[in-house]
Amino acid sequence: MEDKHIPLGVGFYPDWWHKDYGISFDREYYLSPETRIEARMEMDRTLHERFGDVGLGDPNPRPKPFITAGMITLPAIFGCEIVYEKEALPWAMPLNLPDEEVMKLEVPDIFRAWPMTEWIKQMDYLKEKYGKVTGDINTTGVQNLALKIRGEQLYIDYFENPDLCHHLLRICTESIIRLFHFVHKITGTGAMDVTPMADPRMFCIPNCTVEQISLKTYEEFLLPYDNRIADACHPLAIHHCGSVNQVLDGYAKIRHLEFAEIGFGSDVKRARHVFGPDVAVNARISPVLMKNGTPGEVAAEVRGLIAQGAPLRNFSIDTVGLTHGTPDENVKAARRTAAEYGRIEER
């Protein structure tokens, strides 16, 4: 069944939750499933109290036995230090491994290493107590993971040490596939920990750093590995931060692609044309506009994205990363504009 209007998601960054309501995203949030479940129920109630008039939240939420890990699992397994903070998502510090250490790398025994041992323990606990477990574990993307292992030297390696690059990217790819398969078999999902806008049953790769390379570099070094993942884990979704314009033609060559999330500044109309009508597209609104713009400017941005988004049957918009101080009226303006202006049957 088609949506009656353009779906528009709202995602608040951890600092919004902590500064306004004292909800913390520190280590305990991730390592204590009951703390996480209670926090999520409080978040649902809070959203309903504050934004229920535009359809957000739930006045009577039920416990959701979900797993979530941020984008740190595979970096931690490779040895990265993980930093947890109350007002931010967990962050993996780069290892900056030298050449000889990179070339010695093999695909690790993911399921006997921390934090995967912790997530498995949590999944067992949730299944026993609630009868099921939902959510999934963000695998991170191939280049994202390679950068955590090698550091920014990777960008130079693309030109000076391609053999090392392919060795490292292959190790990252195989690790991602193993993690995808394991979690998807348990929860049935592979996109929930990346974006709420994709069909959760998809396998979603977060390509947060691909904006930083050229189309030529993407096609030579990363496209083969994204396609390796696509062949092993599909239907595939891509989450791309920032403008997709530079690598759009490369993404169009990914097999089994059914969803693409593109960052603000992207040419939405061209993306829809290049991907074709059967690939769902989610466009994102800049959190800077959401925080500093007027309700009228936010509404105009929503209308502009919708005007570029045809076919609208599989088009959506997201306002991810809303930080403390984002005006409530801007959030409501975005939701109301999508609901009123974006009626699919009228387009």
C-alpha cells in the first residue's frame, strides 16, 4: 500500500535528548538492554508530549527488546579504542596501522571478540525475556572501516599503494558480510541501526566517508567491494552522507540496489533519474537549516525536495541530526508540509 503523503522522518541527536531531558547515550545505554529499553520508552512518551500534534511519539509505549550498537562493532574488533559520551554517538579512534601490520591482517573471528560477545549475550537475554529481539548492528561501510584501521593514510594509499588498499578493503568487506549474515538471521533486519527510512529488512551500508573521494577512486577501489557485499547481502541499501553528486554514477553500478539515502546538497532530480524509478530515494534536510532557518524556509526546502522527488511512491525525506536548540516550530513545519503539500495522489 502506498503512503498517502511523503514520509518525513525526524531524528534528534543525543545532545538534544541529554540537554533537554537528561537521557544519556553513554556506555550504559549500549551495554545495559533494560536501561536502553526504558530510555526508548521515555523518548517515545516525550516525543508525543512535544510533537504529538504532528504524529511523533507514542503516549503509551510498550517495551521494545532491541539491539543497537552505533558504528563501533567492527572497529572495536580490529582493536580501536571506543569513546562513549552522554551527548554523542560512540566513536572509534583510528588505529593508524603501519604498512606491515595492515598486510598481516586477516578476517577476525568476529563472534569471539568484544563487543560482539556482548551483543550476542544481549540478544540471548532479550529473546529469553521478551520472546524476540529486534534491531540490528551497524556494520559500518567498507571505506569507513578501512579508515578506522589505516587512518587517513588510506587516501594516499589509493595512489601510492593500491595493493595494500585492496588487501585491506577485502578484509573489511568479508568482515562486514559475516556480521550482516549473523545478525540478519536472528533479527530479520539489516538497516534499522543505520536509517529508519529504509525497509528494515534490507542490508544497509553506511558510506559516510565516500563523499571525500572522486568517482574514479570510488569505481576503482570501492565499487567492487560494495558489489561483493551486494551479491552476498541483498536487497541492498546505501546510506551516503553529504552530496552524492560526485559518485552518483558509481552508485548506479551497484547491483541489487533498492534504496539510497542521499545527503543534503544532492541533486535529487538527477539522482532519481540515474538510479531509476525502482530504487527508493530518501533525501535529507540540513540540520543547520533546521536549527537556524525559519519555519517558512524549512517548509520551502521540503517543497523543493518533493518537487524533485518523482516518482513519489518511493520517495522520502529525513531531518536527521537535529541538535539542541532546534526550534520545535521548524520540526512541525517540516512534518506539516510533507503531510499537506506532499500528498502523493495529488502529484
